[in-house]
Amino acid sequence: MATEIAHGGIGASVKRKEDPRFIRGKGTYIDDVVLPGMLYMKILRSPHAHAKILSINADAASVLPGVVAVVTGELMAAHNLA
């Protein structure tokens, strides 16, 4: 009995329709998207691995120009988000 080899499927190359525009440098990445009223976020992590954070004073960050919110774990827990 002859075995028929199927083309495509697992392990087969798949031509993606978006490849040509990315290869030519014409692709749009999420970092390229700018929307009206868009905000940006910065995450600040402890420089010390496994350190126990005893407190966070966000007062200085809160008054910087352009800062809309300073979100801490304590604030998230207060809103049942952590």
C-alpha cells in the first residue's frame, strides 16, 4: 500500500501575507501608534532582587509635569486589583 505525503500542515512553511511590508520597512508596530489623548506608562522596579518593599513615597512623582497617576501595589489592593 502506497503512503501519500500531504503538503502543508505541521512543520510546513506558511507564507504570511504581512511579511512583504515588514521586509520593506513599511510595517506598523504598536510603538508607532499614536492616538488622541493617549497616555504612556513607566514601570519602576526595585533594583534589589527579592527585596521587601517597606514603603513607597510617590509624592515627588505625583507632582511632576504630565503625570496623571502614580499607581502602587497598595493603591491597586485598595481597589481590589491586586
